[in-house]
Amino acid sequence: MRSNAFGRAVVVGAVAVAAVGALTGVSSATPGTGVSAKLLFQHTVGDKDYVVREITIQPGGATGWHFHEGELYGLVKSGTLTHFDHDCAVDGVYPAGAPITEPSGADNVHIGRNLGTTPMVLEVLYVLPTGAPLSDDAPAPACDR
């Protein structure tokens, strides 16, 4: 089962990279609302942690402002994810079937929101430095206060 989950993680990452190259991405420091996550797979290879999670954001929910210390590759399974950058500008709208990537670093603060009427489900592959948190909270920018 592990190899099957790892295979799925690799496929999700490859599809995201091949389809979008380098789009910007999703996550929290103002608390998230209406968000749940399920761990599907976790494995460390060398100095990298590979984590696959299924994230659900309920209608009206949001991840909270955050950034990641590594890169993320995702695939929207259902619903629509609306992604906002550090200036509160929409930098992506991702419907079911759409891939998304999120670059690493504190200069890539963002939030993901479900502005729709049905739950948004996203499968995400996190590629992080070993031991890094899945996300780092960030304060809401002045444009969202």
C-alpha cells in the first residue's frame, strides 16, 4: 500500500508540474475556518519529506494566511479553489481537475478560499525540508484586516 500511495504522490506532483510549470499557490496565520485534512502518505528520502494530504475546505471556508518552506503540488478533486497572494489579489482560480503549485518561502504568503457552494477537495503533495512544518502561519496583510 505504501508504494501505491507513493506512486500516487509522484503522479500528482508530475501532473501538476507538467501542466502548470510554476503557478503560485495556497495556506495560514489568521486561523483557517471550515478546513479539514486527512494524511494519505508520508515518507522521508534524504533531506526531503514527502507528504500527501487530502484537504477539504467547506463553502465560505479559508486556509488562513500562510507560506511553506518547501514546494507544493496539488490537484483539485472537486469544487473550486480561489487563491489570493500577499496583496489580496486573486492569483488563481482552480476548478475540479486543475493542478496547482505553490512555491516556497516567506515571500510567498497566500490564502486559499472556497467561495463556492460545495466543498472543495484538494489532494496535495508537500515536498519539504526534513522536519519542516506543513505550513507556517503568517499575519493577515493590511489589505485583509
